[in-house]
Amino acid sequence: MTTDQDLPMDHQSATALFAAKGIDVTTNKDQGVIKVIKRAGVDGDRPMIGDRVTVHYTGKLATGKKFDCSRERKEPFCFHVGKGQVLRAWDIAVLSMQRGEVCTLLCKPEYAYGAAGNPDKIPPSSSVVFELELIKFEGEVLTGDGGIVRRIKVKGEGYTNPNDGSIVNVHLEGRCGDRLFDCRDVSFIVGQAEDKSIPLGVDRAMDKMQKGECCLLYLKPKYGFGSEGKPEYKIGPDKDIVYEITLKDFQRAKDSWEMDLKEKLDLSAEVKSKGNQYFKAGRYYQAVIQYQRIISWLEIEYGTGDMQQKKIQDYILTSHLNLALCFLRLKEFTQAVDNCNKVIELDENNEKALYRRGEARLCRNEFSLALADFQQVLQVNSANRAARAQISICQSKIKEHHEKDKKTYANMFQKFAERDAKTGKTKRRRDDSARTSFNGEVSIKQRRRSQECPS
Amino acid sequence: QVIVKSMGCVILAPLLNEVVKKAKGLDQYQAAITHMTRTCRPNKLLDCMLEIIEGIDPGAISETILALLPHLQSLLRLDEGKAACVGSTLSALQKQLSRLPVPYTEQQEEADEYGLCRCSAALTVFTEPFVEEVKRTDGNCAATAEDEELKIELLKCMRSLREPLLEAELKHDRRSPLWLFAVEIMVTLSAIKEPLPGLLFFSSLRKNILMDNNQFKEARACLAYLLFVQLITIDNFPAVFHVFILQCNMEYISQLLSKKESHLLKGLALFTKSLERVQDNSLPVSLLDLKSFYSNLRRVLTDCPIQHLRESGLQVFQVFINKLDAEAKHKFFCMLKTSNHAGIESYIIKNIRNQFELSMKWGNANEWFLGTEFISLMTLVLCLPQGAQTDLLRSMDVMESLNLLRYVLIRDEELRTNKDVWEELCRIKEEYLKMLRVCISISRAYYSSELKALREDQKLKAKARDAARPTKLVKSITVRKEKVSNMSPEVQHQVLQSALVTFDLMESLIVRIEEITEE
């Protein structure tokens, strides 16, 4: 095959072309999807299930009429392959392509739009033809910060995933670079993988896995062994690592709605001490997970009678307080503030919450707000020396900033004054002297850099 | 000159006030403001204007905005680092516009009492040059960081999708000003190259949109409606998604079904349209995992006070059932049979019967509506969760259940051949009928005594009428926990009679069922 020929308009010649040169890419060989390679791709790997692939495509009906074209939109099309997001024909075909490959597909309706068709564009039970170009593919990003990327080697089955607290049975292989540092069959509890020397990234990926799935997890240090590294495995600080995980089976933990209040309270006690344990060990992410479980169980519960209600309230309060502290350590100040807010909603004069919120706000450069918080701490407990210290820090920071502002605007008025003096114009003073007072301090509103305003 | 430059902000507010009040000399005031936009420092003047917007008098929202918009536009077009300013302006304006009531009917829109339509149109005009600019730079492939920022700020237009547009009636056959506003927003989204699949299907919260998770979801729900139902810019949307569209839309439909009428209509329309591209008997069980969706749908069917919405809801409901595959249907019926609402339960039983009938047909046999799986379904059907307390009068599903049982026993000969299955069926049937008999006799006794009391009361009343004294009003009868005291005694009589008749019917059905079982 030397020349690339455009697809002929005629339905019969199209079918003939496919019959002559096409490969049936379906697993059961029912001729549902026939592929003709127009341009071979770069020899190498192929996309894996779940990968985020980028393609350009043109779709035509069997009559030759075009119904969709990504090039006309000037935008390549992205999706996750093998997950049922797109037409069945695509899920099958794209997995068989290589990077840079261009191919044409003839798809029977069962693998495309089916008996229903697409009411706006495709008549019922239509065969369709696609020209596809696979531009690139990459693993599926599981977390917002790109710290965990997954590529599925073997698709799992079933409709549920492990939740926090589930007991999972896995086979894992950990590699750093090309070196295998860990290979074993192990069971662990989701949320507590740390106890078995399994990093956070693997733990967090569990709730996206299906039974029987085998996947590769690419972890950045934050989700791996961080800046400490793992001497036992001879892994240095800040290293990227890769785990191959096979989820053999798992046992889900009870969901919130499956438990009665007594169960939840009992479990909360255990979970809380687990969280504390992680906190003491400096494993803040792990601690957060545990405390959040308590909240998810109890935040919608109402006890019968005051005793129970108080118990629930206590757990919720301490969990939020602990979370705030964890987030402070993790430098996630907004989340720290959010958790403090929740406590203050329930208990206005909670000293710890006010103090921690002050700390978080200070770190976000919201000096006046931080100051207010610390002052309130003193109101609640005048013996809190730490709060006093923080107050003076706030005050000096505020002063620093004012000095800066003053410097910036100081000369402006001086220039005006000089110019006026030269030209001899009189100033017509307006009534709203409150807005601009020329006597020293000028309060300039910094609208767009609204750090001081509560969001 | 210098005075104006430095003090301009101070006089802006009073000047604007005059414009809003449409005082005499309007042109002069306008000219003065225009002059200021040219001479004052843009940043300061902008700050002033934004301050004015934030402190708008609620009675004059639209007038103030309409007066300010052209000046804001000319200011922003001069400004170099304008992206952030455009963003803050949009936010401030949207915040105020969201306070205006949304016109719903055609008359309301034409009257435009609160000025929302005019403001929307003006807002479109306002954003136009910035959108144009973004389009231009795209073509030249020389997009600077500034342009990228502008695109991000323009994304804020999505906020308007939520307020006010979600409340408005948006139909393409009635090209109202709000419809045009909606179209403009969709056009803006494509101009800033915001890919809709990413936004609708794969999204993560963008921090600068200034909406929380829920609000962002509502905005996207409106977007889904405009795209899939009203087909605005559908040509630019990739056609290669399949059932995935329904799956993703279910989140939005669920959101829309949980609130007011204007949202509900859109939700139901989106649901209907999304189901159109799905083949019958094809949706898998995994679709049933979105529990909130089903509780919202159920609520619409049972609690919504607006009848035509309930009816439309029921229609879509049936279409949805038809699209489920056998296993999913089975699970769905199980889910809904326990919904504690007689109306829904009897509807489900009807569906079960249809499925059973279908699977009896040659070549249609499927494991979910025959044999052991079917028996598990029947177990749910043939149960009285409230036991002896069951209010038979309100349980229309009881009649349906009996009918289904009778039908199954007549039609399914195979049932008797499979010993385990047959035994199981007989067992649940026995338990059910036993309990039912108890209920019937309790209810019958109760209603008979009520009937008797009513008759006694009538006699008393008749006698008392002869006497001169005013009598007690009709003794209030409680039909279980509900009083029917405002019914006239004749109607009450009828109700009680028909109740007793119903019980007779039920009993005859039970007898018939026993007969068939013995055969």
C-alpha cells in the first residue's frame, strides 16, 4: 500500500476495501469493527485501559456524509480508553493502536450507535466509518495534583471498590528506577497501609480499583516515601516510585448508612486512637483520613437523649480540632481554617479552635483576622501566653505592611502638592473628607488583592 | 484637570445617582462621567465603580448597572493588565444581578419589571469586545499570559448559567432575551476554547470561578440542558460519547430534580433526551449505584405538588425502566418495591407483571424473571411490612400483588416442575395470605363498626332535628389515622361501603389463588 486513498463515497466500495485490507479487531471476531491502517505508528507500547488518550478523528456515515470532525473544531479529543466512555468500537480499536498511528474503522451499529442511533445526527442502526489518529496517551491521573498516575494492565470486574476500612488482599511489586525493592502478597486495611510499610499513594488508589485489577501506580514522593525516603528499602529522599498492584480480593467496610449509632460510636473510639497514633508518628495524611471517617459517620447523626448527643458532639469537635492541627502541619491552611470554623460554629469560644485558626490565618498573611482570633483567645483565657506572643507578631506584621504602603503612596501626594504650588490652583475640597484625608494616614483600598477580606 | 484626576472618584457616585434618577440634564451628567473615564487614573476609577456596584441600592440595581456598563467597558478596554479587572467586574455585576427576580412567563419577560432582561442584554454587549479579543489572539497563535488570564476570567460567565438562567424558561422556539443571553454564554465558552466535554464530564473545580461545588454543579446542569436539550452549539460537541452521556448527566438530572419547578422541567427534559440515544434493554446494573438520583426521582413522583410534572415524571420513569437490561430491571424493582409508597409500588408490580409476561414468551426467557431470582422478587412483592397494622384502604398495591400472584400461578407451568422453587413460592404465599386474611378481618370489623356508628348517628341526628336544640355535628370518623370529618355523611357512607366491597374482592381473589394452587 503506497498511496493513501480517501474513503470512496460508495457504501459497497467502502465495504469492499475493508474486506480486502481490514483487520477484525474485535475479541470474538464477529467483524463488528474492521480496521485499516493508513499510517503505521511509532513502534512501541500501546495504550492501557484507563489511559488518557488524545486523538483526532473524523466520523462519517456509510453514505459518506460527515457528522463529526475534531480537526474542524481545531481541538484534539481526549478521553479515558477502555472505560465505556466512548463508542465500543473506539474502546477496542484505540487499544490496538500505536502512537502516531492513523487508521480507518468500519463499525457495525452494535459497536457504535446501536438501534437508537443518535437522534440529532445518526439514524438508527447505522454502520459508521471513523478515521482516527492516535496523538498521544498517558496514564490516568488519580489525584488533583498528579501525584498518583495509574495504568491498568488487567481490567478488574464487579461494581464496587474498596472503601476506607476495607480489608484488601493484594500482590504488590515496588520499584524505584529499575530496582525492585518490595515484592510480596500482603493484606492491609485501607487507610492504614502505612502499618505495613505501604505508601500513601497505594492506599489512596485502592478505592478506584476493582477486584481482579492489575495496575501500575506511578507515585510522586508526596505519595511515596517523601523527603525521608525509606532506608529499609534503600530509597533516598524525594524519589519517584512505581508499584504494580494486583487486587486479589477485598472485603468492604460498612458504609455509614449500614451502621447504627452504637456501632459508629464504638468504631469512632478505635479510629480516633488510630488517628492519634499516626499524628504522633508524624504521618499527618494518614491521621487526616482517620479523623475524616469519624466525621463522615457522625455528622448526620442525632443521638437519643443528651448523653449520646454529647458524645457525638465531642467526637465531631475533637475530630475537627485534630484535623485543623494536621492541616496546619501539612501547610494546608485553608483546610485548617475550614475545620476551625466548623468547631467555632458549634462552640463559639473554643480556645484551641480560635488559636489554630489564628495560626492558619497568620500563615496566609491575613494579619488583621489572625489578630482578632488571638485576641479572642485571650478573652476566653487570659493566661494563654502563646496567644500574647502571636498577637505581637501580628501587630508587627501589620505595621510592616503599612510601612510599605506608606512608602508607595507617600510621594504621590507630595508630587501633587508640588505641582499645585507651581501652578497656583486652588483645591476645591469636597464634603466627603472622610474618604481622603491629607493628614497622614491614607487608607487605600486594595480591592483586587483582597487578602484581608473573608472569602 | 488635576482636580478631576485626583478627586474624580468622589464625584462619581453623586453623578451616577443623578443619571439613575434620570434627572434633568442627563446628557451633561453622562458627558461628565465620560470625561472622567478619559482623564482619571483607570485603576482608581474602576475601584470606585466597583465600590458603587457593591453598595447598590436594591431598588435601583438594573438602572445603576445599565448606566455604568458602557463606562466600565471603555475603562477596561484602555487598561493594560485588565484580565483580573474584567474578572472582578463580572463577579461584582453577577452578584448584584442575582438579586433580581427572574421573569418566567412571556408577559413577565416583556414587562421586564426589574430590568433583568435589559441587564443581561447589556452584559452581553459588555463582554463582547473581550471575547472578540480572545478569538483574535487565538488565530494568531501569539497568545500571551495576559490572554490566557483573560480566558480564565471570562470563564466566570458560567455563574450566570446558574443565576438567573436556571430559573428562566429557556426554549428555542421562544427567543426571549434570556435565551439570547444563554446562547451568548455558550458562544463565549467556545471562544475561550473551554472544551465542553471536559467541563461536563471530567471536571474538577476551578478555583477562580467563585462558586462552591454545589453551585458549580448547578451551573453545569444548566449547561447540560442548554447543550443536549436545546441543542445550542451541539455541532461543536463530539458525537462519540455513548451511554456515558446518560451516566454523566444523571448527576445533573439528580441535581435539577431536587429543587423548584423551573429546575424540574429542565431535569426531566434532560433525562428524556439522554434516554433517547439508549437502546432498550441495554442499561447495566452499575447505573443503579447513584442512589441520590433515584431518591430525587421518587420524590418528584410522589411529593411534587404540580400534577403535570408528576405525569411527565412518570412517563420518563417508564421509558427509563424500558431501557434497563433484565438484571438491572430486577434490581431496580427490588429497590423500589421497598419505597413505602403505595402508588409507586403498585406501578412497579405492574411492570413486574409485564416483564414476567414478556419472559414467558418463547425465546425471551431470562433468569431474572423466572425461577429463583423471580421468587426473590416475589418475596418482596408478597409482603406486608406493617403486618397487621396495614391500612388496606391505602394499599392499592395489595390488589396488584394478588393479581400478579394469580397471574403467575396460572401462566407459569414450569414453576410447578421445579420442586424447590415451587415450595418456596408456596411458603411465601402462605405467609402472605395468612397475614392478609388477618388484616382483612381486622379492617372489615373496624369499618363495619364505623358504618354502624354512622348509621346510628344519622338516626340520632334525624331525631334531634325534630327537637329544637342544635345538635352536635357529624361525628368525625377516622379512617385509620386520617379524619374525614369534612366529608358529608353520604360520602362517608359511600367510602365505608366501598371499603367493605374491596375487602370482599380481596377475599375472593385469595380464594381463587388457593384454588389454583391446589390444582
